[in-house]
Amino acid sequence: MNSDPAQRYHLTLTAAGRRTMHGWWGSETIARGKFVSWVGAYGAFPDARITLVDQEAGDVLAVWPDEV
């Protein structure tokens, strides 16, 4: 896990089975805003999957599309 508080929240976009981009934020509020933004901007990519993880706690905070 990453111990840098500026990189606590990790956002990952995969499309067509490949990691396309990722970003790190220290604020959950900002990371959740980016998550929503990425869904709007990249959600139409083939087989898009966007995941937000709290690296410190080891928790998955959000996944798009929602897991069944």
C-alpha cells in the first residue's frame, strides 16, 4: 500500500481489458468528483471499468459499472 497521504485515493480506468489511465488524490471528495467525471468522459469506451480505491484502508469505494 501507498503511505503517501497525497496519494491515498487511486482511480483506475480500464478499457478493452487494458489499464488506460490512473490518478492519485489525497482528498476523497476530489477523488469521488473525478470518478463521476471519468464515468461521463470515458464510460463509452469499449468494456470501460472505473474503480476508486482507498489505498490506506484497502477498500474499494466505487466501481463503474456497478458490480453485480
